Amino acid sequence: MTTEVAVTEISDQIVPLRHVGRWVAGALVLGGVGLVLRAFAQGQIDWPVVRQFFFAPVLLKGLGNTLLITVLAILMGLALGVVFAVMRLSSNPVTQGVASVYIWLFRGTPVYLQLLLWFNLALVFPTVNLGFYQGRMVDLMTPFLAALLGLGINEGAYMTEIVRGGILSVDRGQLDAASAIGMTRLMAMRRIVLPQAMRVVVPTIGNEFIGLLKTSSMASAIAFTELLNRAQLIYFVNAKVIELLIVAAAWYLIIVTLFTLVQGRVERRFARGQSHEPPPSLRARMWRNLTMTRQTPGAGTRPGEDAR
């Protein structure tokens, strides 16, 4: 009974933490956002055109091409990143040198330039003979293939350093223990090191995917019909430039938002069992801030006792 009384007295002394400055700042920010939205709503924008073309089949096809080239390029980049990261960490000076040159070359030149080089490769090699295919390079190097090679190989150079950092984050003793039980270096990498490195690599891969999704719009320079290219083709005809750009921007934001939610779940899955958890989601942070409480100086002490 005494314990229940003490708990009741303590809970009575706990009062909500008032964040006056936080609420004022939030109100000012919302007011500013409202003014911007009002300005756009009252501006010379033909909003019915935005609604008309938001689900237009031609734009949805461009969106599908954007997602396809982004997913394939990130997978190619990840595969190249793993291979060249292992080569970069190898004790063989030849493989180390090749990996270093690959990173230096493709990180040191703009991706826009690389797309143009791949698309115009027929000027250097008019014909191609791959054994299973023989013909003109101009027929083989389509805008889709040029975009995939340009984006994927460029992404692989960045992924190499990301994966290398993840591998270096794993304790060296893991490889020594694997070697002691008879595992080869490649087997230890595949079964022990890389699965542990994924915890460090996954958040950065998510950021790279979002960046690549937006970078894919550069493929319009080589006539690849992705989302932005489709929007441009439409506004060249109807002159509704801002309206079509708003539609394209909205679709980019929708895809990035959905992927961010998926990325958060994947990060939490790989972080299970670790000593530190990933940062809470936006919804969890908002709920924590709204329900945050504080104790008065006398909280936690019984009547008649001094609070220290």
C-alpha cells in the first residue's frame, strides 16, 4: 500500500515538458510552407493539365523505364563493387592496381560524359564480334544498353569504396578464425565477412539508389526514354512546361519516399542483435517528441525528503 502511494505521489509530480520555442518554430515553418503552396496554387499553373497527365500511359511507361534502368544499374554497380573491393584489398599488386585505376577513371569523369562515350562507341569500333554475336556496334549499342553501361559501371566505382569500407569494418579476427577452420579467403568473404559488412553497407546503398534514380534522368541525353524524357517530349508539343515538370517531380518524390520506407525496414532487419540500433523512423521521433515528459525537481522523492 505504501509503495502504491509513493508511485502515485511521484506520477503526480511528473508534468509534460513544454517546448514553447519548438512549437513557435514549427508554426513559423508551417506558415512559410503554406505561403509557398498558396503562391503556387494561385500562380499561372494549369493544374487540370497536371491531373490529366499524372497517370498518362506515356509517362507511366517512362517511369517504368526509369525504375528498370535504376534497379539494373544498382545491381550491376553492386556486383562490380564487391568484385573490385575484394581486388582492392588483395595482396596481389596487379589486382590492386587494376581496381585502383578503375576507381580513378570512372569516379574522375562525369557520368554525363561516360553516357555519351558509350553511346558513340560505334565511332571507335564500327563492328563487334563477341563470338555469339557479330554485327554493327550501332545496332548493338542501343540507348538502353548505353544507359545501363554508363550508369552501372560508374556506380560500380563508388560501390567499390562503399563495400571496401564495409569489409574493413569487420574485425580482422573473423578472417583469422575462418582460416583456422580451413576456409579459403573467398569462402570466408562470402560466408562470414560480407554478411556482416552488409549492416554497414546497406544504408549507403540506399542513398546511392536514390541518387542513381535521379541521375538516370541524364540518360535522356542519349535518347533513352525515361520519365523526364517523356515529359519533355510532351511539353515540346503542348508547351505546358511547368505542368509536365511538376508531374515528373511528383513521381520522383513518390518513388523516393516509398524506397526510403523500405530502406528503413531493411536497415532495422540487418541491425537486429547489434549493440546499437538504427535511428528511429520519422513517425517514431514525432510520437516521442509529442509524449516527452519531464520531472519536477522533487520528483522521485518521498514527502519530507530532500531532492538531490
